[in-house]
Amino acid sequence: MKKAIISVSNKSGVVEFAKSLTQLDYELYSTGGTKRVLEEANVTVKSVSELTQFPEIMDGRVKTLHPAVHGGILADRNKPEHLEQLSEQHIDLIDMVVVNLYPFQQTVANPDVTEDDAIENIDIGGPTMLRAAAKNFKHVTTIVHPSDYNEVIQRIKENRLDESYRKSLMIKVFEHTNEYDHAIVSFFKGDSEELRYGENPQQSARFVRTSNSKHTIAGAKQLHGKALSFNNIKDADSALALVKKFKEPAAVAVKHMNPCGVGIGTDVETAFKNAYDADNQSIFGGIIALNRTVTKDLAETLHSIFLEVVISPKFDKEALDILTQKKNIRLLEIDMTIDNREEEFVSVSGGYLIQDKDNYEVSKEEMKVVTDVEPTDAQWEAMLLGWKVIPSVKSNAIILSNNKQTVGIGAGQMNRVGAAKIALERAIEINDNVVMISDGFFPMDDTVELASKHGIKAIIQPGGSIKDQDSIDMANKHGIAMVTTGMRHFKH
């Protein structure tokens, strides 16, 4: 049987992954908390101590640092002498290493963290196993991100777990350990930046970097402008996360952590025009994120508007010459890679909350038309655009969208009808191609009734209310097409 070592701090999806491995005749070995989680889920798993014939010691500080582990991982299977040495030492080959590291970054993000807490969250055995397995990628599969679990299982089933794919996983390992080491160095060097103030002048603030990756705000290359403020950083991060979702040229304008205009087009200039036209009032003093190079023509347009920050993967030299004429505008060059392993955490009194980022998507094929009327092609395009935007809007959220831009946005209301009223009142247009998007289900049919009074002909929403049928009946009554996705996108 093939052997896999699983030892993860992020337990997301690990039970399902482990069950799939056992069904594919993998023998599993694990440690500590991971082993407990798997056993509680009735997954057959052995202790790493059964491999090493040595108990965990020093409160678990020493458990995988052993020749029985690293010999099985590092053996070059093309060298008979390596295999002979393993046989002499009664060491078995290890085919897969599934490890992610102690949550150092999350730990040190707590403003009350002590040095002792930080030290205890410096992983030693995990990086050692990862680096060993990544070095031997020609023979060993190494997984650090839960987002790769499904593809690995599928490739095993289809006999496509080839060297090229294992090499791609190896690169992710060294990216992961590099960021981890950088976070440790940054913490002990005191790598934090004092900001002028927080959300308001009476609040002190600092920016603690736990990564230098080029696809993050912390790792962005600032080409021009004064230092980023607390609010700039939060707004810029929100804009960046949203614009990354689009494969086509896209522009996102953000104000106070909410998108105020989102546009797409055949080129970035058209995309920005569509975003600007979506709400040319709120964009004043806002943050702009673009997923294509800023050209001279676009720079001339941007230069005519008061903006705090412009984010792009690249700025042409001519564009920089134009935009840098304004002393205070911040220009950030950022890689547009989506990192599905990223987590977000929020401090609360006495602790903090951690969750995966809401990068989950539902395909059109997974969505369900629940009304008598089917959406038109243009309405489908508008729905899919709006459904990408809605996770970035504070709940309760309602968006109106066509197939090139947001048309009206109602954000952060205490009830869904209130959000719908704001979106409808601010709409730049309403016609048969404008659809309504809701981040949560309709608990009553009043939002659908309100939409009908304003001429909305298509609605997309998660569904799942015990009164879903009331909303469906109201939609049928007014000839509205309704689609349910089965996935909500609350943002608090």
C-alpha cells in the first residue's frame, strides 16, 4: 500500500480527503490533533510513532524528526542503493506528505500576543517534512493547500498524478515555507509600520506584515504617492480581491469597503468607463483596481478624477508620467494571482475569528431556474457578473447589474427591502436586461414585489428560505425569471 503522512493545522476538507485516500488504498499516518479529527470521523489512521517506533516527546516538539520519516520521504527511487539502505533499516517508502504549518501568522496578528506564544507557533517538523518531500517531487506528492485536495484525488483516480503536476505542487510548498519564514523574521524584527492614525484621527494604528507576496497588499510595489492610510489599506484590499475574480478586462471602484461601481469590457479603458458610469458620484475620492495594464489613454482619464489609490498589475511609462503629476495619489503595482489558501481574521474582545476567504463560486450549470420564465442570454450574463460582485458588498446587499457593469448597489442595510430600495433608487437604468442580485435568500416575497414595481424582469438569489415558494409565486405572477444558486454570500 502507498503511504501518506497527514499533519495539518488547517483542518478544512481534510476528513473528506483522507477518506478518499483510504478508498484509493493509501495507508495514513498522522499526529496530534489531525489524528484525533480523523479518528473521530472513523477514518483508519495510524500514529507516526508506529513508523518511527519512537514516542512523541517534549509536548510534541519532537515527533516527525526521525530517519524513518525522512528516509522514507527522501529516498531516490531511481537509485538501488537508496532502496537497499531503506530495506536494511526496515524503513518504508512514503508517497505523499500533506502538511500545513502552525498558524504563526494568525497568532502574531493578535495585538496581545506574547513572544512565548509566537515561539510555540514556530513549526519545525512541518517545514522539514515539506521541504524534504518537495525536494523529492519526482517521487513524492506534497500538498500544502486544501484547495488542491480535490484535484489530487481526481488525478489519482485517472492515473494523472504525474511528475509535472507534482512539480507544480513543489513550487507551492516553497512559496508557503518562504512566506512562513518571512512572517517569523518580520515579527521578531518588529516589522510593523506605524500609520498616521486608524479609521479616525483619535485611533492609533499600525500595519503588521505577515507576507511579502506580490499578490497581496502587503507585498505591493508602491510606485508613487504618500504612505497608505489605515482606510486606504482596507479599501485597497477589498478592491483587489474583487477585481481578481474577473478574467476579462475589469475595473472596480471601492468606497468605504463597498464597491460603488464595477465594469467589464473588451479592453481596460472600456471597463473603467463602465465602472465610472455605474456611479460617477461615489467614485470621487475612491480606490480603483484594474486587472490590466494602465495605458496612457486610461491614465489621462484617471488623472482627471480625484482618486486616493490606483491598483494595477502594471503601469506603462507614459501612464506613470501622467499620473505622477499628482503628488498624493498612491499607485500600487500588484500581481493578480488568486491565492485560495488565504484566510482572513478579525479581532474581537478576548480573541479573534479566522475563516477562509469567500472565493467560492457556483457555475451556471449548478444554478437552478425556479420560475416559469427562463432568463434571456443577456440576463444570464448580467446575473453572472453581479454574482461575482455580491460577495464584496456588505450585507444585507442588493445589486442591480447589466452585462457590462453594476447599475445600482444597496449595501449594509438591516433588512433586504431597504437594500433593494437603495439599489433601485440609485439605478442608472432599469430595463429588461437589468437583473437583481441578492446575497441572501428572501425571507418574504416583499423584495420581489418591489422589484416588479420597478420593472425588474430577472432575479438571482441563494434560495433556502422556508418561504421560497412565496417569492417564486410572486415572480411568476409578474413574469419575472428567478434563479437560485444554493450558496449565500454574507459579508459582515
